[in-house]
Amino acid sequence: MGPPPRCDDFPPDTRPAEDMSVGNVAARARRTARSRWIGRLGRFGLGAQAFCFAIIAVLALALALGLGGRGIDPQGAFVELDHHGWTKALLVLVAIGFAGYSIWRFAQSLFDRGRQGSDASGLGRRGIQLVQGLVYVGLTISAVRVLLGSRPNGERSAKHTAAGILGWPGGPVLVGILGGVFLIMAVVNAYWGLSGRFKESLELERIGREDERVISVLGRIGFVSLGVVFAVVGWFLIKAAVDFQADAVVSLGGALATLARATYGKWLLGATACGLLVYAAFGFAQVRYHRA
């Protein structure tokens, strides 16, 4: 037997080392963000969003008709779904859908999945997508909490949060800025609806002429109705900041209830609820035709 082989007798490993540079990791993340399965998560999330808005619209219609309609906001919709065994299964799907929607929006915002670009317009759209992702993270958490037995009150939670922020140094300014954001969202939604800009996100080449007309009407009515609700929320946030009064703050459900208390409020709330139902129908159309 000869002497044992030395380490340097073996040929060097010629396999290339895995490139873990920042640039390579970023490229992988970008490829993942633009993958097909992220688009499928987005479509599933759009369906969950449309389903949730449909429930909110039905609850608002019930309030307008004097048939109840407590908790006319996403949290109220979650609680309604949690009442029965088969609807609880739907709530699980909604929670998964909202989580998928968040991931999809983050992919669009952070990795430009929708190819909006980095100019002022593109960054603005991506900023909106980032906010949408963050909002749906919160809604996902809320849905999971309901599944675990919590019974949140969206209106009370909004007032409690506002009361805490108003007590901070510069808190009224922050609440006022948040109100301004809601007003901007209201204007943007109304603009998208009236101008038809929402069709830029649809695969129009796959839609027939008649179907396009129907979807256009659904989108116009739906976006304007959503803009009305955001405008009411924004107005009361700004009022709370100016008056330094947290009780003035309303959530989405509070905005709808506020419409009910206005002159001809039942009719106004009923019309807005029908508009939100139309927005839900448009959302289901997006599941098929959105450029996810």
C-alpha cells in the first residue's frame, strides 16, 4: 500500500460558485415577482375583493331598506361570513385571496410587474399599488382574527386609532394628511371611472365588443361610487383633524351610514350601495380580463 493521498492530489472543484451578489438576488426577486403564479394570486385576490364588496353592498342595501345592515365594512362582512360553517370556509378563501392580492400588489409596486416605469406617472401608480398592498395586509390580518374568534368593530377601531394619533405631536397634521390621501383616492377613482382609464389595465384584445361595453359601464359606475365613499371618509378625517375630535372619524361603514342620515339619505345610500354592487361585478370581470 502506498502513502495516503495528499489533499492537493485531488483536482480542484470546477463547479461555479453560486452567485449570491446583491445584483443576482435582485434579478431573481424580479423574475419571481413577474412569474405566472404571482399573476394567478392577483386574479384570486381580485375575486376575493369583488366578493367582499358584494357583501358590503348587500349590507348597505339592507340598511337603506330598513332591514338591518350593521357593520357595513370589510370587518362586518368577515363577521357575517363567520356565522355559519360553509360561509366560514368562504372567509378562509377570502383571507387567502387578500394575502395573494397583497403579494401581487407588492410585486407590481416594488418590482414593476405591471411595467409602469420609473417616471413621475409610473412611480405614482406604483405608489398607489404599494398602499393597496399594505391595506390588504391589514384586511388579511383582520379576516384571520375573525376566524380565530375576534369580533372587531371597524368604526370603533377607526375612532380609537384616530384618538391615539391626535394625541401625538403633530398628530392632527397626520390625520389631516390621511384625510387628504382619501380625498385624492376619491378623485382618482372618480377620474378613472369617468375617463375610462381603468380599461388600460384590461386585456381588451381578449374582450368582444359587446362585453367591452358592458364592462365599461360597470367600471364607470363602480369607480365613481367608490370615489363617493372615499370622499366621505376623507372629509370626516380632515374635520377630525381641524376640530381635534376623534369621534368625527368614520370608517368605510361609517361613511355609508353617514349617507343614510343625510337628506334623502336612504335613497342616496341605496344608490351608492347599488354602485358598490356594480363595482363588485366589475371586479369579477377583472378576474378574467385584468393584466395580472
